[in-house]
Amino acid sequence: MAQKLPVFCIAAVASNRGIGKDRRLPWKLDGDLRMFSRLTKETRTPEKQNAVVMGRETWLSIPSRHRPLRDRVNVVLSRSLEEPPDGVRLYHGFQEAIDSLQSDECRDKIETIWVVGGSSVYEAALCICDRIYLTHIEKEFDCDTFFPVFDTQLFQPASVDPRVPKDIKAENDVSYRFCVYERQQ
Ligand SMILES: NC(=O)c1ccc[n+]([C@@H]2O[C@H](COP(=O)([O-])OP(=O)(O)OC[C@H]3O[C@@H](n4cnc5c(N)ncnc54)[C@H](OP(=O)(O)O)[C@@H]3O)[C@@H](O)[C@H]2O)c1
């Protein structure tokens, strides 16, 4: 059987596990956005792209001038939308989206499936994903959306991606660090 595409979650998470407030990111961390952009865009095979899978609210949280996210296959989940936004693949369920992206037809064009939020989409992805890329923001923020609690025995920190620096970053008086958690088989 053909190899499955890797599925990775990626999120920036405050120390109270918050990820968003009023459909926005509660912080401004350009270094984190650059890392998000690099990781989700870069492919080893130049003719392939990565997919970014997101809920409808996360899609709407992206400034309109940046949507769809460039050089990536944009996948939006919604039970209410009937027509896909321009340049987007729309699915009505998480597993349906993953099955479609893992199909023979898509596997030739896609390298990695990045799950980019929000809460319930991460929750569904944690059952199947191979890695979690977290930016740990070392400060509490007032949030209305949170990253799910995950099993830290099942997902353990690992130095598996040389693109991810280990040092502590600081911007706008906020410290943060990148961490990759790998599923233990
Ligand atoms: N810090 C970070 O890294 C990060 C990352 C992403 C987002 N965010 C923040 O998180 C917030 C948005 O996240 P959210 O959790 O509120 O919303 P969300 O998950 O982005 O979107 C929720 C909507 O997506 C659809 N959906 C979700 N799961 C689905 C499924 N399994 N099948 C079909 N449709 C599904 C539903 O749309 P319908 O109602 O149309 O059915 C649902 O109402 C924003 O504040 C954003 O800035 C932060």
C-alpha cells in the first residue's frame, strides 16, 4: 500500500492554552508567523504543495488579502457553507477531508497535511496526527478559543525538524519557543 501523507498540527499557544480571541490572534509575533509560513509552505519536492486544513472560523480570521494562503492547498471545513470560497477545497467533515487528501489522486500533488486550527479541528486531528508543532508563548492571554489538552505520553518533544530553532525568542515583551512533539508508536 502507498505511504500515507504525514499529518501535522501547528498552533501558537499561550500559557493558559489560549489560541484566539474574537476571531483573532491575541498577540503579534512576526517571528512565529514567519515560522508558520515557512513550515506550511516548504516542500522537499518542488512540484508538490502542502495542504492547510482549517475550520471556517480560522479561514475567516485570515485577513482577506492573505486568503487563500499562498502556495498551499487551502482546505476549509464547514457544515453550513454550501459553496467553497474562491481557491478553496470545502469539506463537510474532518475525516472526509483527510480521506480525500490521502487519496491516490491528491497524494501525487501534496506532500504534508498541516492542520492549522481551530479548537475542534485540532481535537479531531490529535487522534491521527503524527506531530504537533507548538509555539509556546510564555504569557497568559485573554482568549475565547483554546488548544485541546493532549496526551504527553503519546506525544513527546523530539528534535525531528532542523528548521525549528531551540532558543527562546522574544518580541513585544513576549517570550516564546518552538517545540515539536512526535507521536510515540
Ligand atoms: N493560535 C493559533 O495557532 C491559532 C490557529 C488557528 C486559529 N486560531 C484562532 O482560533 C479562532 C478560530 O478557531 P475556532 O475554534 O473558533 O473555529 P474553527 O475551528 O476555525 O471553525 C469552526 C467552524 O469550522 C467548521 N468545522 C469545524 N470542525 C468541523 C468538522 N469536523 N466538520 C465540519 N465542519 C467543521 C464549523 O463550521 P460551520 O459552522 O460552517 O459548520 C465550525 O463552526 C480564531 O480566534 C483564530 O484566530 C488560532
